[in-house]
Amino acid sequence: MGVDADARLREPAHDGLTEKGASESVRVKAESELVSIPTQGPIWASFFSVAPLVLVATKEDDGRYDVAPKHMAMPLGWENYFCFACTPRHATYANAVRHGDFTVSFPRPSQVVQTSMAAAGRTEAGRKPGVEILPTFPASRIDGVLVEGCAVFLECALERVVDGFGDNSLVVGKVVAAQADPAFLRGPERDDGDLLRDAPLLAYLSPGRFASIGESFSFPFPADFRL
């Protein structure tokens, strides 16, 4: 059925506003309700954001191994590089630079307490009791350890360190070996949704909360989308 343009123009505007005017009014109202976040200091504690939670292990100068939780951690690009944010004040940074490698273990949701223990402080003697009781096993390609029971394991050779992000730096490694529990591996005969329900992932909701991700949905990519 055709539309009578003249008739449409004769229709009364709702509440004295045209459709365009109503849309702009809603937009202006929504913008006026936004709250500014001061940027004189870090903004990240003002709202929640989702991040992975991993355990990064490095070799200490005395031959022991340190394990520290990191949530500012992710693949860097589509090739086999992995990075995490750290400060030069932390042992993880110094160890990685000194020895030239590090490992990454991805804990399961059931390991959140173990992961938290790795964040405990050091004693006066420089030991980390919370780390010393973590069960680990040797890495296959580098001089390092991996945390038992985790879902995915990466062994990384230090690629570079980029300093200067305020008090923080970006530590980048080249993945030279990777292993995983078969329950967490995707495959052509496994539905992705079923996989995540059966083997949920641990996520850190910064600041200070965590979640077990088992429910997921296919992302609605455009039909012509290409990576």
C-alpha cells in the first residue's frame, strides 16, 4: 500500500514534537544524565569491567619461582604473543627481565581461592607462603613452572618490555609452548555453548569481584565480516 505524503505531512506531531525532534529530545536528555568521571586520577575503580584472571610465574634470583595473579593480561594481536601490565617495583617484572621468560596459567573458577593466595604479601625473609603451597609442575620449553589444575597453560619467551605508562609497563612474551585440558578445547564436533557450560571460565570483574562464565551467546557478526 502506498503512503500519502501529503496526508503524512498533515498528521499532528505527537506532544508538539516531530519524530526527529522527539528523537533529539531523548538523546539530549540521555546525554544530560551522564555523570563525569574525574580524570585527575585513575578512573578504573569508578565502574566494573571484565577481564581474564591469570597466574604469571617467573623465576626468582635465588632459584625459587614466584607466582602472581594478573588481570590486565591478554593476547597481543592475532599472532602468538601474550602481554600483561606490571610495575618495575614488582618481582614479576624484574624476574621476567632478568631471566627472559615467564609462564601463564589460566585458573578455573574453582581455583579462585588458590589464585587469591598467590596475591599474598612476602614475609620479612622475602618468601611468599601462599605461593609455596601452590601445586606446580615444570614447564616443557622454558625454565619455569605452571600451576596444577588450571585450564590452559602458556610458556612465553620475553619479547620486549615497554615502559612509561605512568608507573606501569607492558611485558610482552612470544608463546613458545601451549597446553590445555581437553575439556576447554574447541573442536568441530563440539558446540561452543555446550563447551562453556561444561567448562566455565574464570573472569575478574575489576575492581574486586569475580565471575564464572558458563552462559554465552553467538555474537551477531555482519554476514560479510572478516577477521
